[in-house]
Amino acid sequence: MKTNKERKIVLGALFGDEGKGVCVHSLCKKALEEGKRPLVVRFCGGPQAAHTVDFKGLRHIFSSFGSGTLLNVPTLYLSTALIDPICIINEYNVLINKGITPKFNVSDAKIITPYDVEFCRNDKKTLSDGTCGKGVYAALIRSNSKKSFTLNDNPQEILSSAVKYYNTTHCKDFDEMFLSAFYKTKKLQSEININDYSSIIYEGTQGLLLDADLGFQPFVTATNTGLQYFAEHELENAEVYLVMRTYLTRHGNGFNPQQAENYTLNDESESNVYNGFQGNFKTGVFDFDILNEGFKRHGLNNYKSVKYSFFITHLDTIEKNGKIFYIKDKKFFEEKYQNKEQIEKLFSKETNLNACEIIIKKIRDFS
């Protein structure tokens, strides 16, 4: 991860689903307009990401590829992230059908097998704590306890190791799907040297409050979701974009956002919908107490060389309702909506983190 290039880090400020895809796409677009060469780097999580981007009539929910892909910005995976070759190929084919040929390199990422996914979808504790059903937690635990496999390893050995770890038997369908995707992924990826790019955009997954160590236990993800993966020198003058909506969301077990009467939070273009693992997509009033708690747990004020920006999405919701609801110090507030400047002042006043810039976007606004 060592680089002297321009570094921008995109993090979900809350429970995920904040609009990180919008932020990454916007940063890539800006870099290209400035004549820079952007590269999106996935440094945590895996295919549980669901980052929606709309651009020139195309919509795509990015799971295994960076959210700059519609702009032909390459994706590089670090060893701290995970991939499922089957997910890679499935999404690759979807992008090809949309006229996009993604450039990527995932050689160093940890491998998720169908046996990790199967365990994740059937383990009672995993289901109780919450899961996206993508096998990320199971694969990470297996990798930490045994050898960590990548695309550079023998795929038969990867499968045999997983089968032995879970004390199960080989499934022909699983093995055939995995082997086919493994070899295709290895063939399709490109050589990517991070030093060839002038703007490095690190794309996080999920949110600060789902962090494996610092989140709201036990309803957390398997990996860290903050700045823990970065060395001190890598954060020198780095720009960190903390992404959040104008209202609170939660997709999965655990926290339930507080509701407000006559406050419509339905988004007809919402990509988060009910599924058998995460249940209904929950929405509610923005909560500054929750936001500030996440900042505090992650010690964001201790990173003195970092420049923070708030990237706030879904301004449309505030405009549509004509009012702003929020919680601060456990008290409920309601204000008549006037303009963007009002939102900027509110977030500057009520957060315990100093942001050098506050960017406010509509749901699919890439201007």
C-alpha cells in the first residue's frame, strides 16, 4: 500500500448503504477531468458490497469491481480484501453485456470458496449475528486459522483445504463452478502497478459501525471498515471522505432507526431491497449521536494528518419532505428545509469531527 500519489479514502460513516459508489464515481470523474490517472483500490471486505452507480443511462450495482468501472477506471485488490471468483465472473459478464470491459487485478486478495458461502448461509450464529450470505466472514476466519489462499495458489488445494476445514465432502457442482471461475478470473485480470496512477481512490465497504472490532457488537462484519489497514505514512495528507445519507439506514440485524410521523423516506430508485439474509431495508431519522459514536470509536480525531470531508447523499429526500428531522443528545428535532447551506451548517455544528469540506448530492447526482 506504499505510494506517494494523491490518496483519497472513501468510508461508510454509519451502517453501510450510504452512497459510497456515488462518492467513488464522483472522485474518479473529477480526477479524469483534471487530467489525472485514477485507480480504485479495494482494501477491505469482499463481494458483500453493493455500490450503486448510474451514469449515461447505465445503472450497475458494484460488488466485486470498483465503482469507477463505468468510467473505465481499473480496480486493484489488496491482500486485506477478499474475492469470490464465481462472483467476479458473474459480474464481469453482466458488465460485458452492458458494453463495459472492466480492467482489474485481484491476485493478492484472499479467496472465498463455495464451501465458505455454504457454511455462512447455514451456521446459526452467523445467521443470528447477521450476514449478507456471501461467505466473507467464514472465509476470513478460515484464512486466519489456516493458510490464506489467493489466485496464485493451486485451486484444487484451495478446495481440498476448505473441505477439510469444514469437515465435509467435495460437491461436484461447487468444485466445477469454482474451478471454471478461478481460471477465467486469472486469465481475464490485467497487470496493474499502483505507481502508474496519480490518483489512488481507496473504496471501503460497509460502514464504521459494522467494524469487526469497533462496531455495534455482535451485529458486525468480519473485517475492519475504517482506517486500521493504513500505515501512518500512508495517511499523511490523505483525504478521507465519510459518506452518509440525509437519513439513517440499516440493512441487517441489530440497530433499528427511529421513525418520524409523516416523514417519507421511500426512494423509488432504491437498490436495497428485502432479501432472505438481511431482511427488510430499514430507514429512519438521522442520528448525530450514532454518527459521533462511530467517529469516537474509530478515534478519527487522532489522525492529525488526515483531511476529512463529509459526503452527504440523498438530498432529494429532504427536498421532497420540505423538512429535516434529526436526533442529537437523545432529543428529537424538526426544522423546515431551506437550502443546502442549512444542511452544511447543521452537520458542521452537530458533529464531533472537523470536516474541511461538506459535499451534498442528490440520489444519483454525479455533477
